[in-house]
Amino acid sequence: MSGRRLFVGIFPPAELSARVHAAVSPALRSTDFRIVPAGEIHLTLRFLGETPAENIPALVEFLRGTIRPGLRSAPPVIRVAGTGAFPDPQAARVLWAGIDDPENRLARLAAAVGESKPYTPHLTVARCRGVRAPKPFLDLALDLPWTPEEVVLVESRPGASGPDRFPLIEAFRLSSDSP
């Protein structure tokens, strides 16, 4: 039985990813930080992990029946706003750009696709090994509007880059007027 490492997520438009990348890169010049390439920046709704290949068609059908009905209206209007670190700024492992979602629609969408953990929407912009997040990064005043257009089911291939990093399995439009 072979499996694929999958997640359900949302990729920002290329222009937005490029703007986020350009804003955070100068603040993360140290070799302590591995900056996520602009084309790989995404918002994860649910990480599925290793998924048997034979389960993928049923997963696609579940998502097809869940995503748009779970949203029940137009796509959310959100903002990329602020920065932070997980687990905390003093011993960071992940640096992120925050997502301001005043109606909590992304959290509801994450729950609809099966995320059971508390949900904090964010864009991972860099990884590190337990170092202090730089003050210039934490002080960034990001304020970028974004209306997501689709949710995707993708495979995550660690070690790959470019288009091979996250091959698309299926895309699900968010607007109620599209197929």
C-alpha cells in the first residue's frame, strides 16, 4: 500500500506571495532562517499526512461536497496582517505572516474539512531551529487584502522545489457561481 503526504490548503495569488516574500526577506538575512520561496507560501487548512492512494478518490469527493457548502456564501475577505512565531518568538521554529479573518470563516472552513485542532490561520514564511525571532521581522506591519478563490488538495514532497514541491491533486472553487 503506497501513500502520498497530503494537505488541504489555499495558495495566495503569485503577486501577494511575492509581496509577502519581499517584505520578510530583508528581516531574515541570517543563515539561521530558511525562507520559504514565494511560490511555496500557502495557508494550510488541514494537514492529512501520509494518505493511502486508494483513499484519495473518496477524499476528493468528501472535499467536493464539503468546501463550498461549508462556506455558505462568497469567499472570505481576509488580510495578511502582522507576523509572529511558533511556538514563541524566543525559541522560534516557524516564522509566519498572520491572517486577519474577522468573521472566522477560515476556522469554520478548516473544521468543515476535518481539522480538529485549534486553528490559527497563517502563512509560514520561514523555518528555523529554536532561535529568537528578529525584532525587525516581528515589527513588520503587513496589511495586504486577499480574497481566496479556491481550496486545493495537494501532495507535499519534502526536499522537492518549484512545481514539484506541491503537485495539485484537485482544486475546489470557493465562489458559489463557479463550477
